[in-house]
Amino acid sequence: LDALSDPEVASAVGCSMFADLTSTAGTIYKFGSDHGLFVYEGADGKKRKVCLHLDEFNELVGKEFVPMANKAGGAGFQLTAYTQTMSDIIARFGDRARAGQVIGNLGSIIMLRVKELETAELLTSQLPEVDVNLIGLHSGTSDTPGNPDVDFQSRTEQRLTSQRVPLLHPGDLTRLPKGQAFAFIGGKLFKLRLPMLNDEKSLPKDISIIANAMRKQYRSSANNENWARMPDRWSEAA
């Protein structure tokens, strides 16, 4: 939408698209995805998944996005929004409550390295605290005056204590290496490592190269996996 050169036009077009998609989602929700179309014999009539990827989300989002994020899931819409910081969305709306309403409708969070603590807390604030065991080593000596047979006494102790700490600290997200991320999906936290490709020359020409390498290096404890016995010509097998 060329938001870098003309943000006003990009915002207007983006909001119009969201409004139109919201109307379409309402039609699909009420009448199905085949509404207004010729339905041939044997059609399943199922809703099709509609995947929206919204890059530079803060440049596009407006009040038209809120009802779509709230209710379009029933029409098969899946929204993926990309932005740098929480402050970008707050500045866009000029209202922290409205920005929180938008963020609250995004179920899963995948967060790479961020520089703003408030953005990091968007993920860490949803995680529980955990018990961490701490082992302390204590040693000491003492004199024994009046006892000619004992010059001193010593002791060494190990003490095990428990402390409640956050499962993930906001500072952990500000120090992530490049290509690593945390994902909070379905109420579970995952640590991600994304492969870093140097250039196009490092990409394999065919998926069979990857499969052959996996046959040599990959080991699984599952007895029911038979992918290693698949044919080398993966395109024909598909």
C-alpha cells in the first residue's frame, strides 16, 4: 500500500479493505461461502479458510478492524498481524484502551527480539510464576577455648530453598539472538530457532536432498514413522 511514501492514502485504502472484509465475513457467517454463487451438484458447502497477513499492521489498523477481529473467526478468517512495538498501535489509535482491544483479539503471539519493555510484557504478563530451587552452601569455624584436645570446630551446610520467579522475564526478549523467538500458542510457551539462509545458493534445488540428509542424520523413537522409506522422487509420491 506504499505506506512509506503516502501513509494517509495507505491508511484510507487499508481501512476500506478491512471494512469490506468485515462485510464479507458477515455474509459468509450468515449464508455460507457459496452465497450468490451457482452451487453445483456434490458441493460440500463448507466454509473456506481465509488467511489475512497484515504487514506493518500499525499503518493499516483502524476502528474497522475491531469487529472483524472480534467476530470473523466464525466465517473462517485467520488474521496474522506484524508490527514492531505495542506503542505503534497505541500511537495509531491515540487511545490505550482501543489498542488493548485490538491486541486482545489476537490469540497467539510470536515475538522475536524487541527493544521496548512494554511490548515484551505483552507476552511475559500472560505467563505464570514458577518455583526455582536454590542451593546455598554455608561453612564456618569456631574456637573451643578451655578444651586442650580440640583446637577448633568446622561445619559445612547445604540449604535448599524455593523462590517464586517469572517463567520468562521481559529482559529475556530484549536479548534474544537473531533468528530466535518465543511463541505463546494455545496457552503453551515454545522457544523457536529459525534457520538462517545466507543466500539463494544455499537453498537446495529439490526437497529430496533434504529428505536424504534427514535419513542419514535424523533418529526417532517412534515405531510408527515410515517417512524414511518414502520414495526419493517426492514429487511423484505426492
